[in-house]
Amino acid sequence: MPTEKRGVVVGAGVAGLAAARALVDGGASVVVLDKGRAPGGRLATRRIDDAVFDHGAQFFTARDGRFAPKVAEWRAAGAVVSWFEEALRGARGMSSLARRLADGLDVRTGVTVRSVARSDAGYAVTTDDGERYPCDVVVLTAPVPQSLALLDAGGVALDPAVRAVLAGVAYDRCLAGMFAAPWPPALPAHGVARVDGEVLAWLASNRAKGISAVDAVTAHALPAWSLAHWDDDDAAVLAAMAAEVSRHTGGAARPVALKRWRYARPTGCVDGPVAVRDGGAALVFAGDAFHVDGGRVEAAWLSGIAAAAAA
Ligand SMILES: Cc1cc2nc3c(=O)[nH]c(=O)nc-3n(C[C@H](O)[C@H](O)[C@H](O)COP(=O)(O)OP(=O)(O)OC[C@H]3O[C@@H](n4cnc5c(N)ncnc54)[C@H](O)[C@@H]3O)c2cc1C
């Protein structure tokens, strides 16, 4: 990519940060915009009083030959540590990984992108506060329905075949409950419990994981349960989930907070990024849905790297 290329990456999750790093390394000048308060997207660590919760992605793997050497670098720098078996985690929660990925990049958080339109430069990305970013390359890493809405808002019409591929990407939802609950010695010392029943998909102690100084348990509801209870109020969701957490841990779980992941994991993935090129301009869709084995941190990173190569 020639040095004068200007890129805007929408989304500072793993995919967006990986794409931005690769574009910058290729000589582009890149701005990453994210509506969240901090980079990371679904890599999310929350502190509530003394309790620390990873409430999005819980761990990640490094199976791919391109990802593994990067992870080795992050491990050497102390940002990433082993958790159990092949599972890795951020040193101080999964957001440690996001901070590491964002290091040295121009990442602007608290900035909501409103539209992506064509312009003389190629594209123009406009934010809710009226800022306009003309650029040659746009990488869209928000969940696909949100990325399509940005193009609709900017009047960018996609080839119907491309649009149909993108419209096929759907997502499971996840209700993520955070609880104060003791972790009994009968459960695995690494902090991940087996779950059964029709409510929970995942149950883990952030204290046993090594990121919280006090009892802090994260529970993820199954996709079907999350969908069925999506419109219930927080107290009802947390009460139902707390009963399940208590049943599995044998103690009384106290609800602390609820996070609703509307786009938790993609259900229909596309094999690789989708790029629309026109002269020197490029529009690239990336994110964890753009990998054959998607819905994972590793897949999101690989998709970001592939997106930069396709730009
Ligand atoms: C509950 C849960 C558990 C999971 N567990 C695991 C696990 O254990 N292991 C694993 O490997 N993976 C797990 N995953 C999946 C993993 O988190 C994702 O695959 C990965 O983090 C996706 O990264 P991404 O960059 O593609 O998307 P995201 O992280 O979603 O990033 C997209 C970014 O776009 C931003 N954005 C959206 N719209 C706009 C806009 N208009 N303007 C500005 N910014 C915008 C968002 O704020 C977000 O930061 C889990 C996910 C969830 C939700």
C-alpha cells in the first residue's frame, strides 16, 4: 500500500486493532474509531468495587501459525498468560489484550460512527458529533448488521450478491450475569465449572482465574435462553441466573450486574474478509464473522490481518 493511503477502521475490537496495526505497518495513516469507552469490544473486563469480571470473551486460543508468534510476543511482554490447558487470558483480564493491541495506534474511543459514504477521496466516515474523516480505505469491523446500517445511512449501495452474503451473517445473543459467589473447593481450581440445564452455557470464577481479589463469578446464558429472556428486566434475568449459579456453586450467589451482548457470536460465517475495491478506494468488512471458524478472538485477529491485506 502506498504511504499516502489514509484508512479509517470502525471498531476497536480485536479485528479492528489487528487490521489497523497491519495497515500502519504497511505505511498507511490510520484512525480507529470506537463508540465504547475503551478499546476491546467483546474483550471486556469490568471492575465493580473490588470485584473484577471478564464478562465478554473468557479466554482465547493460539492455534494458527500466524497468530501463535504474536501471542508469544504478548506473553513475553506480560500482557498474556496461560489459564488452563490451551486457554490463554489477558494478564489483568481480557482487556489487557485489547490494551496491548491498541498500543501505538491512533484509537479514538467514545466516538460513534453514524455513516460511511462515497467521497472524492474514496470514502468519508462521519461520526455522531459531526466529524468527517475522508479516506481511501474503510475497514468495517462492527457486527455485520451494524456495518450495513452505516452504509445505508451513507447511501452506499453494494452489489446485490455481496449484500446477500453479508445479510446471511446472524448472531446469537448472550445474557452475561456477574455475581458475588464463593467458589467451593469441590469445583475446579482453575475456575471453570461444568454446567448443565437449559439456562447456563458457562460459569467461571474470576478470582480463581487470577484477575479478581474477591469472589466474582461470570455466568453466560445459553443462546436460546438469552433470546427467550432478552426483554425481561435486569432483576428478573439476574434472579433466574443467580438461582442457577447457586445451584452449581452450592452457595448463595448475589447479583452484581448484567451485560446484554446483542451480537455475541456469529452463527453464519463468511470465509475471509469481504472487500469492495474501486480504483484506489477499498471498503472491507472484517470481524469474527469473517473466518471459516469464526466467533473467536483468534478468528477476529486473523480476519483483521486478512482485511488489511485485502485493502
Ligand atoms: C459472552 C461472550 C463470550 C465469548 N467467549 C469467547 C471465548 O471464551 N473465547 C473466544 O475466543 N471468543 C469468545 N467470544 C468471542 C470473541 O469475543 C469475539 O469473537 C471477538 O472479540 C470479536 O472481535 P471483533 O473485533 O470481531 O468484534 P468486536 O469485539 O465486537 O468489535 C467491534 C467494535 O465495533 C464497535 N462499534 C460498533 N458499531 C460502531 C459504531 N457505529 N461506531 C463506532 N464503533 C462501533 C464496538 O463498540 C466494538 O468495540 C465471546 C464473545 C462473547 C460476547
